[in-house]
Amino acid sequence: MFGRANALLGSNWTLHDLRRTAAYRMARDPKLALTDVQWVLGHAHLSTTQIYLPAGRDEIVNAVRAHHDRQTHEVRVPAVPAAGYR
């Protein structure tokens, strides 16, 4: 059946491609625990499942911008010098 679907669509997808796509989508779902995805995929180690969670470029840029925004808005209190220093 899978071969017929590939022929009809003119594609060359494999069952492994479908498994990886499903794993990626499940791992990115905030309502689904990564340990649940681990169980569905049959992974012995959570680190194996975590490969489906690479941060995208936009996510990294947004996280760095948010970090810098927090740093610029954070009130910095000067450190009190240690005894004996002015």
C-alpha cells in the first residue's frame, strides 16, 4: 500500500520518514510530555528522543533578544565594596 501511495504521489517516502515526522511533531507539542513520546517511540533513553527537539533559528534569535531585553530592563544595584575598600 505504501509503495502504491508513493507511486501515485510521485514521492519516495519511507516508513522511517513517517516515523521521524511523527516523532518530530509529537516532541514539539507542548501538551505532550517528552517522556510520553519516548514511550511511544520505544526509546530506552530520553536523550535519544531529545534529538527531535532542535531549536529553530527563529527560536534561538527570539530567546537571545528576550535575554538582552531582560538585561537592559534589570535594575543593577552596585555591589557593596568589601571592608577596607572605598
